[in-house]
Amino acid sequence: MIERVYRRAAAARGISRVVVATDDERIARTVRAFGGEAMMTNPAHESGTDRVAEVARQLDTELVVNAQGDEPLLAPEAIEQVIAPMLGDPSIVMGTLGSPLDEAHDLSNPNVVKVLVDGRGFAIYFSRAAVPYRCQATILGTSVLKHVGMYVYRRDFLLALAALPRTPLEQAESLEQLRALEHGHRIKVVYTRYQSVSVDTPEDLEHVRRLAADGRLT
């Protein structure tokens, strides 16, 4: 799975280097075995943001993309979409993706993160709960989206964000992006039709395996 994500990230236009940040030597060995690049990080990190920031300190780049290693359906085009607003607007310091929400299956699933979006396309809140109250995704449209766990940061902002203390909502929801919102920073949410599956449970893994067996995992 990690090799698949690595190669799909490398295929995105605008990506000049792909590095796997990990504190597990087994993952690092696997990445190096298929010719990829891995960097060992501090095992004490409590979020992917903090882990990626450790690697970013060693990089000379304007933008840093954080693609999750458990997203085997990651589309290179989705990476290109999340980068695009950052290239055109220097005031945007952080971006992420939101895709159509399946009201019947996603709203009550705590493993599916929901993002509320304002009229200018910036995040209002992220939650594992069914929000807002009496939410009807089909009526609200792009105001409530399924969050796709991929981020792009301006490098300087990422380093500053990682230096901030963890926040109450971040800890309550176990969602690292809430740290940015609680400290008053905006997150641009780019709408995408590219669907992804975060492999968080054994059921998710079986779902992805079925897609592969059916030839739908391209």
C-alpha cells in the first residue's frame, strides 16, 4: 500500500520529491527496497503534521504536501488540485480536499471526517460527528463535505504550526487540522470528485482488497 501511495504521489504534476516520514524502521526498509526515499523521525510525534514538519525542516521548498500513507486510492490529479490555489494566492497558508458526502453511509461514521465549508471555500470546522445538527448533505451541497486527509502547507507556516501547542478541540476530535483553526488560521478546502478510502479499519482494508480483485484499483 505504501508503495502505491508513493508512486501515485510522484506522478502528480508539480511534485519534485517524495519522502516517506516514518518512525518505523520496517516501513523505511520497505520504501528503500522499492527505490523510494524515507526519513526516520522522532517516535514521540502525536500527529502527522508534527512528523512532516520534522522532515520539512530539512527541505528547501516553498510548499509541502502531506499525503497519508493509508490512502491507496490517492489520485495524482487530487494532489494537483489541492496545490493549485496555493500557487495562485500567496495569502493561503494551508489547504486540503473535500469530496461529495454520502449522507446514508458517511454522516454517522466516525471514521469519516466531515468538513463544514464557508461561502469562500474555507473550513469552518472538522468533525467525526454528524454536523451540523439535522444535517442533510444533499440539501447543503458543498457546504458539508467528506474530508480527504491530504494537506498542503507553506513550509514556514507548517513549521510554525508544529511549534504551537495542541488544542482542546484537536484532542477531543483527534483531528490535527483543528489546531490551525483554533489558533485562528484559515484552511482552504478544495472541492474534488476524486474519491479516496482511508484504511483505518479491517473493513476498510477488505473493501480496498475487493476493489483490487475487481480490477477497480487502477
